[in-house]
Amino acid sequence: MKRTLLPWLCFALALLAAPLLFPQSAALSLLSQMGTMVLLCLSYNMLLGEGGMLSFGHAVYSGLGAFGAIHLMNRIGDGGLAFPITLVPLAGGLTGALCGVALGYLTTRRAGTTFSMITLGLVELVSACALMFPDLFGGEGGISSNRVVGEPVLGISYGPQIQVYYLIAGWLLVCAIAIHALKHTPLGRILNAVRDNPERAAFIGYDPQRVRYLALILSAFFAGVSGGLSAINFEIVSAEYVGALRSGAILLFTFIGGAAYFYGPIIGGVVGVLFASLLSAYTQAWQFYLGAFFILIVMGLPGGLASLVDHLARVLRARAFDARLARRLAALVAAGLVALAGIVLVTEMAYQLSLGSLAETGAGMAPVLLFGVAIDVHSIAAWASAAALVFAGVAAIARLRGAWQQAWSGAWKRVEAFEQARREEERS
């Protein structure tokens, strides 16, 4: 029981302490975005990780939930309805669930590639409708609202960003516990069975289409809650909320975190927001880095970042992380950083050349500042230095790879022996 409650206690304490560590207004806004994206990725993983349903249109349910929440906020602001802002995300969740009821029956009639293609067509259809019906969706400008309505309750008006963050954190904690609990219900178990072998699930009396349909409705509910929280946070909802670009981002972030682990979408949501918000403040080529990082995860770490965390935790638990393994890892990380520095330098210089944004001077093109360093992108020395960094880093990785694999294999054998001994001890 204690082992079950400890991770949730740590998660709650992390949500509670985050604003104390990062009290700046920009940091609070970033944390709020992370909370909504984490909940959205958790809801999506109910389809991808638990049900094996690769959806390209999950933003439809969060976006429509956000529109439902923003309309409700406007009704509250006009005085036509008495409803607490604290429960507005619940209205967004119900809107998402109702849309899941209406749209999910069609999309879940097929599985696999057919399901993915139907969801892709669905997101394009809803995106077009968002522009065709401006009275309902606000057109290209979207719909704005004001979250500070009515009299404050216990001093809470949701004007300060810190109050909005704790609202998002509270809903995230409650919904995360509910999603985790659903994994262990009969519906969650049979959903795993439908994912692994739908024919056998049908043979024992369960309709795979009905199971997928119910899972999609529940997933749409939590996605709608995330959309309602976004509406409160930004006080505006536009057609981008139901677009394919946002759906693709949800897929990328969930896969980067690791769909096979419950905490994978949490990691993916945090990393994805950091890429989109923090890295974009330093470079305009942030989408290139995000795409390259996604490809690297797919090729080198199919289980996502959560699998890396899991493996390292198991190695530490078995006390197999010795000095030899630490030296190999440090050398490999150092080589990777050298290669990364070269790749970043090449990318940024090429991006500056493609933009044609260099200022002309009497002597030619003036150097530009890249991460605080003045670099002449027309200089052969700059390109040669970048190429040398890439070559040196890649060569070092190739040289150290064999030693690392050998050290890791030895450590993993110790992990397997440790876990086998623990299983035998528990059985006895």
C-alpha cells in the first residue's frame, strides 16, 4: 500500500512545490502549459498505449472541450448563468465526452491503419468547420473570454497566474489518479486484451469495437478537461485548438515520453512544452531540433524517455551502477555533447544563410550572434570548425559504443540476477 501511495505523494508534492522553486510569472505560465499538455498526453495514451489506437485527431476532443468551456465562461461573465470557474474544466470534459459519443462510434468501427486514417480525416473536417461557422468557433480570431468573473471565493479570483496554476495542478492530479485507476478496472484490462489480440477478446465474448468506443469516450472526457483548463489559462480559444498540427504535437510528445509507461506521457508533456516554449525563445529552428530528437528516440530508444528512466532506476536498485559503467557513460555523454555542438552550429549557420537575414556592410556580410557568440557564417573556418566537431563527436561515439555496450550488458546481467533473486525470495 505504501509503495502504491508513495509515487502519488511525490507527484503531488512536486506539483505543490514547483511554483515555490520557479515563482517568476513566465515560469508560472510555462508550468501551467506543462500541466495542461501532460493531462492531454495522458488522455491520449489511453488510446495509444492502452488500446493500441494510433489517432491523428485527438486534438478534436480537447479543442471542442475548450470551445465549450469558453462559451460557458462568456455566459458566466454576462450574468446569464451562475457557475463556478473552478468547475469549468468539468464542462469542457463533458463536451469532449459528448463529442466522443458522436464521433467515436464511426472512428472505432475499424482498427489499425483504417482507424488512423479516419481520425486524420476527422481532424481536417472539424478544422474546416471551425472556419465555416464563425458564430460558434469565432473564425480565425477565435473566441476570447475573461476568467475573473463574479465575487472571489475564499480570496480566489483566478486573476493571478499562481491561482490558475494550482487549479491546473489540482485537476491534473485528480485526473491522473482517475486514469491510473481506470487501467486496473475490467475495462482497462480488456482494452489491453483488445490491443494485443482482438480476435481472442471477441472469442471470449467481448466486442472489440464497443471496448474501443468506451475507451475513446473516456479519453475524450479527459482531453476535454485539458481543453477547459487551457481556455481558463489563455482566455482565448481559436481554430488551431482542433487542428492537425496540435494533434501531431500530442502524438510526438506522448511517443517521446514513452507510451508503454504510465509516467511516459508526463515526461513527454514536460519535454514537449520545453521544446515549444523555451527552446523557441533561443532559436527559430526549434522545430528542426524537435523533429531530429523524435527521430533519434524512434531509432535509438523506442520505449521513449520513460524506458531510459526505468532502466537506470533498475540498475541503481540492483547496485549495478559501478565506477566502470559511470566512466563509460560519462565518456559517451561527452562525445555526444561534442557532436551535438557541431550539429547545432551547422544548423544555425545554415538557417541564417537560408533566411538571408545577415546585415550587409562595406566589407561584405557582418557576423551574427549565435547563442551570444559572433560567428561569420561565410567564413570557411567557421564551417570547418563545425564539421570538425561533428566528425570528432561521431567518431568518438563509434569508438566508445562497443565498450559501453559491454559494460551495460554486464550491469544488466546483474540486474536480472538481482530481480530473479527477489522474485524467488517473495515466492518463498
